[in-house]
Amino acid sequence: MTKFMFRTFATTLAVGASLLATQALAKSDITIAMQLEPPHLDPTSAAAQAIDSVVYTNIFEGLTRFMGDGSVVPGLAESWEISDDGTVYTFKLRDGVTFHDGTTMDAEDVKFTLDRATAEDSANAQKALFAGIESVEALDPLTVKVTLSEPNGNFPFNLAWGDAVIVAPDSIENIKTNPIGTGAFSFDNWVQGDSITLNRNPNYWGDQPALETATFKFISDPTAAFAAMMAEDVDVFDNFPAPENLPQFDADPRFQVLVGTTEGETILSTNNKQSPFDDILVRQAVAHAIDRQAIIDGAMFGYGTPIGTHFAPHHPAYVDLTGESAYDPEQAKALLAEAGFENGFETTLHLPPPSYARRGGEIVAAQLAEVGITAEIINVEWAQWLESVFRGKDFGLTIVSHTEPMDIGIYARPDYYFQYESTDFQALMDTLNATTDPDERSRLLGEAQRLISTDYVNGYLFQLAKLGVAKAGVQGLWANAPTAAIDLTQISWSE
Amino acid sequence: MLRYALKRLISLLISLAVASVVIFAVIEVAPGDPASFMLGVNAQEDTLAALRAELGLDGSKMQRYLNWVGGMLVGDFGTSYTYRTPVSQMIADRLWVSLPLALYALTLSTVIAFPAGIYAAARRGKPGDLVVMGSTQLGIAVPNFWFAMMLVLIFAINLRWFNAGGFVGWSNGMWAGLHSLTLPAIALALPQAAILARVMRSALLDILGEDFMRTARAKGLSRRQALWRHGVRNALIPVLTIIGLQFSFLLAGSIIIEQVFYLPGLGRLVFQAISARDLIVVESVVMLLVFAVITVNFLVDLAYAAVDPRLRSRT
């Protein structure tokens, strides 16, 4: 009897222990797949979005940061004051923030970061974000004074970009392979071509994240992406490359599909200086020749929001101007005739690799052919696109998604590749930059949207959707992509 | 034998020199500036110039060619533009995936092809032969990435015996490593095995008609003994040629399979480097592959001489 009791006791203990073990082992690791591998891990010296996806808010933090809904909130800066004339920002830094190597983050690091970004030999891909900075002073270890040459209502927004994260002077030499930041996760290992692993930073100044380790895996082939998800090799696919497979995931209880928006305005970019697109009637004809919904359905399997101007529909200041360029092939033909092109004309359509461009381009070319415009499709790689289209401006039409947040300002740059030159628009942007009142800013932004819409600068197609797939138990993922980021700090597994 | 080897060696060196010029010229001529690719659409002119200087892209083409070749001669393959790590290090890392994969696939292909080819030759015209020949026809016709997708569908998604892709790394033990290379190796091996089996069969059939085979039978060997002792050995020459070609193909040509199984191998490195305009990586890897192919051919030439003494005296 005693023996029996002992055995029962032992079994109970064992069962209890294993239960406890399961409790303690509640999943705290995650494998997140993304399509592109970062070239290196320094977000302050490259444009690759894959870098930000891995490091933004995880390894590196800036003075301010984006939240999943696109709002900008304090990051390493606890608060800031703006002088009355709008040119001096005094940032109060958080106390007790350390880098992963144990050194303290202070005002000198902020000064170093901003000076490095604005320096003569700076390799910052978004140097324009810092263009107005005249001087940076460390008043005391936790106070930084930034003086701008002119007021810039967007300054806290600019500092939230991945290109403006705070870096330590000592870590710069090896930052590309061994990034050292202040974030809730520290860099662990990179198997190039395969994966990057991050570990929880136990000394993080903020709330401890639920995850202990996170692995980013790089799967570029859409078929392989589908297989990896289906075989449950990966827990999350950040931006799933094959929209045609989403209904299948949606119907499978093992998975959840997250459809959100990005900052990517997908446009039929038009060379405003090349004949015949220098004629507004021709551009207007092109705009009316395009059936946006057909492109969204055909190229993106229905995912995407039609836009009538270069502005994100989820932004509060967005104005729906799709009516200005409604699908109307008859009107397009009439406009072409009015411009002197009764028999149409020939042009080129350069298509970079993403499927929105390659698939969308086929449909656009067919729609243009309906009204008599022959667009010769030229498929190009990104490097070629940058060289011949973007820098060489040797194109008629091209399809590209402009993924930078709040980038309507590019229309004020006459040397920008679509070469729109409007003094009205430039004046409007100058006024906007000098304005800090939110309501007035919204009004000016609305006016700007209307101006480029009715000048038919480009064909405005749709806002690129963000299509995430994840296992059903994963919580806290960003559905939207206000910037390229996979914020690990909020992610957890449900029971 | 020595003279033969020396002659082969000289032709190897000339091929390498010509290849280096062609590779450099072709890759440099293609449009696309690595610096502007890395810095994207908002980069300013001064930033681009700074990066180009940092990468050493501001020298003349001739100078860069000489730097590149000179570096390779002393084992320095340069530094990747995008990853900023030494190219030799990257290649070494990737070879640890690609080389075992190629060897694994080659072993599988040989293990399948030899018995199949010999069996078919021994049963020429009989149902067994027809079955083998029919399946090899199929094996040649079906592209390997389709095999790959079918394997993933069956063994990874449905049966869950393997991961759908990826490589766990040799640090997790040899078995784990081989396990994660199994599906890709099979996908690579099947079409190769089909080709090899057909070559084996037709080479054997040619040999079986030779006089010395009749002599072998006449001196009292059974069919089977004659086939194994004299037939297979003589059929090895064409088979070795094919194996040599296949090895080069498996090493250099697994780009698609590495994409389908997202393996961090050489093929994927080249693929990524081409789209990122990481010219130095593309040039060095392609050069290395050319080197590997030429060397394998050189070794195969030597192996002929070993298998067939007539080749030695002829030169």
C-alpha cells in the first residue's frame, strides 16, 4: 500500500512538474519570414526597407517613433519644447537608457547621430530629412538643443524614420554586421542568405517584451513562401508575396490573414517633360483611360485602395479625388483628339520587378491600347530602373509604388524623375513647411492633393496593401505599415 | 601521362584568363550603379559620390579589372559592396551548403542511375528495359523545380517529414544538416539520374556488341560475369564525362532549387548579388564557378587516362 501511495505520489509529482514545465515553456520564440534579406544592418546608411524591417524599434530607436497606426510618439526623447518661432527644438532625453554594449545613451550620442547624418561625407539615404538642421548642442547629458534654419512642422515626424535612429560613436565601425542600439532586442546572429536572430535585451528601459528570441528568415520565392507557411516552418510572413494564395490561408483555421495599408502610393509615373506628356490634355487622357479597379483586381487580386492623388487614404488629411480621373475611355479619346493625337501615339512603359508593376503594367498597357496609345513594355531590374528611369529620366511611363511616408513634397522638386514643374505647388509646400497649426496643415495638404490631381501629373492607381499571414496564435502584429518595421515588442502568443 | 597532364593544365590556365576578361566585361557593361541601388530614390548627389569613393567605384575600368584579378591571384576576392564582408568569406560560407548539396545529389543520382542503366542494358527490349527507359524519359522531360514543388507538397506540407526549405546549419549535427538537404538533393538528382541511366545503358549496349565481349563469353564467362568484369568498366568513359558535367551543373546550376528551398547557397548568393548590383560578388562567384567547372573537366580528362591507358600513349 505504501509502495502504491508512493508511486501515485511520484506520478503526481512528475505530472505536476511537466505541467509546470509546459507553463514555463509557453512559446516565447517566433520565426518571421520576409521576402528580401537586408544587405547589412545599418538603417542610417542605406535605403533597403529590409533593414528597417529587422532593426526598427527592435534594435534601434530614435528620438521619436512611429506606432502601428502611423502616429508619431516620443521614443528616446521623453518630451520636447519648440521655440515660438519654430526653429529651436529642445529634446529632453529618457534617463537610464543604455546601449546593448552597456554604455549609457546620452545627449552626446544624439549630437553624434545627427552630425553624422548631416556631415559632408554622410551616406544617409534620406539626407533631406535632416536638411534644415543648423546646429546640435548637448546642453547637459539629458538635454539636446537642435537649431533649424527655418521652421519645420514635420521635424518630429522626420526623426521617427529608421534613418534617424540613435547610434553610438564606438559601434559605427562594425554597425553593418554588429548593430548596437538601445532597443528591446539585441542582435545575436546572422547566417547570411538564411536568417537573423535577435534576443531580448534584459536591460531595456521600457516594458519587457513577451518574446525571448525572434528569428527573421528570408524566403524570396512566392511558391517557397507558400510552402513554408503551409508546412508551419515559419510563424509569420511579414508581407506575403503571393496574394492569390491568401483566400486559402483565410479559410484555414491554423492561420490568420492581416490585410492592412502601407504608405505606398502606386502610380503610373509620367515623364512630364517628354512629348507628348508635356501636354496636360494627354496626361488627362491617360488618367481617364485607366480603370483602377480592373488593375487592383487583376494585378493584386482585389487588395488595394483606389487613389486619385498622391496621398495615403488612411491619413486624416486625405481627400478622395478618384472622381477627377474616373474611368472613361470615350472622354480619353476625345481628349487625345483635342490634343492632336486622333490616331494615338507610341510610348514606353518601364516595369520594375514587383508584381504590382509587372502584372499591373500588362493591364495598363491593354487599357491604354483601348484608347489608341501603344505602350511598349520594357521589363527592368531595380538597378536598371534607378539608372535609366529615375536618374536618366529616359522613359515615357513607368509603374512604381512610392513607399516613403508623407512624400507629397516630391512634387515640389522639378528635377524629380517625373519632372513636374509648378510654381503654385512649390509655393504651397513652402507655406506648409512653415505651418505648425494642425488644421491649417490639413487644409494645405488637401489643396496640394487637389492641385496634383487636376494637373494630372501622374496616373494615380492604388494604395499598396500590406498582406500579412500568421499562425492563428500570434498577437500584436502590425496590420498596417506606416513605415517598414516588424515591431517585436508587442508580439506575443495567445494560450 | 605527365605530358598529357601538362598540356591539359596549360589549356586550363588559358581558359581561366579568357573567362576572367569575359566575365568582367559582361558584368561591367550591364547598366545599374551599385551605389544608387543601395541608397535608393531619395539619395543626394553628394551622398552617392561619397559612397562610390568608399566602394572604390571611382577608378577606371582597366584599373578595377587589374585590381580584381591581382587580388584573386593572392586569394583576395575583394569586399562585397552591399554586405561589406570579404567575398572569400561569403563564398566559403555558401560553399558549405552548395558543395555538400551537389555531392549529395551526385551520389543519389549515381546510386539510382548505375543499377537502372545496367539493368536496362542487360534486359534490352524486355519489359524491364521499357519501364526504366520510360521513367528516364519522364525524368528528363520534367523540370527539377516541378519535382521540387511536388516533393515539398507531399513530404513537407502533407506528411511533415521534412521542412519545406531552409538549412539548419552543420552546427546542429551532420544528420540534421543532411536531413534538411534531402528534398533539394532528390529534386536535383532525379533528372540527372535519368540522363545518367540512359547514358549508362547505351554505353553498355555499345560495349556488349564488341568483339572482346564475345571473346570474354567464349573463354567461359557467364553473361553476367562478362557484363560486370568487362562491360561496365569499358562503359565508364562516357559515363564519367557525364558525371563530370553533372557535377559542374549541380554546383553552378542549382540557383532555382536554392530559391525554391530558400537555401543559403552559392546560387542564391549570385541571384541576390545580381539584383543588388553587387558586382564584385557576382564576378568573383562566377569566376570561381568557371574555375570549378574547368578544374572538374581537367580531373575528368585525367580520369579518362587512368581508366583508358590508350589515351595516355596517344598524346
